[in-house]
Amino acid sequence: MESVARVRRVRERDSLLGLLQAHREADAAHERHAAVVARLTHDAATAVVPADAAAYTASRLALTELERHGTQLREADESAGLIAAAAQSHWQHDRVRLEAIEMLLERRTAARLAERRAHEAREQDEIALQTWVRGAGA
């Protein structure tokens, strides 16, 4: 049972490390997306209407490309959030399994302790009985 507990502890620790990594990646993806959204918002708000068609087309293409990149980063942000949620679920599952094994080990230890105490009590009763018999027979 101890070996099962060791394996469960390792799995729970690995799941926790995976969860922490998933959260770091989700935070980084969110920051990248937020930065592009802020840049897009700033560029759109401060854009000057170009005087000629070529400059206008170039400006629109740049904003369109930035918007496309922002969409990709939003999708990456959402995916990272889903991965973090899955990692959270996986860690919780591993944690519950570890807690179940630890509870069984605690129960087993408590049962052994109770058995040992009962055995000691029987031995003390036997010793007390023998002492009483000797004292009564003398």
C-alpha cells in the first residue's frame, strides 16, 4: 500500500507541476493577446486618414494583418485557458486519489494501533490476574 501511495504522490506532484506550467502559459498567452488588442485599439484610434490611395491601402493592410494576428492570439489564449482548466481537473483527480490512499493508510495505522493496544490490555489483564491468583493463594 505504501508503494501505491508513493506512486500517487508522484502523479499528484507531476499533475501539480503541469497545472502550474499550464497557468503560466495561459497567463503569457493572455498577455500577448492583450498587448495586440491594445496596440490595435491604439493604432485604430490614432490613425490618420492617408491622403493618397496607396497609403490608405497600406494602412488598411497593416491594420488587417494586426487584426488577424490578434484573432490568432485570442484563439491561442482561449486554447491555453482550456488546457489550464483540463490540467486543473487532472490535478484535482490525482489529488483525490492520493487523499483516498492516504486515508486508507491512516485507517490501517489506526487499526494496527488499536489492535496493539488491545493486545497490551489483554497482556496486562493476564498479568493482573496471575498476580491476583498468586496473592489470593498465598
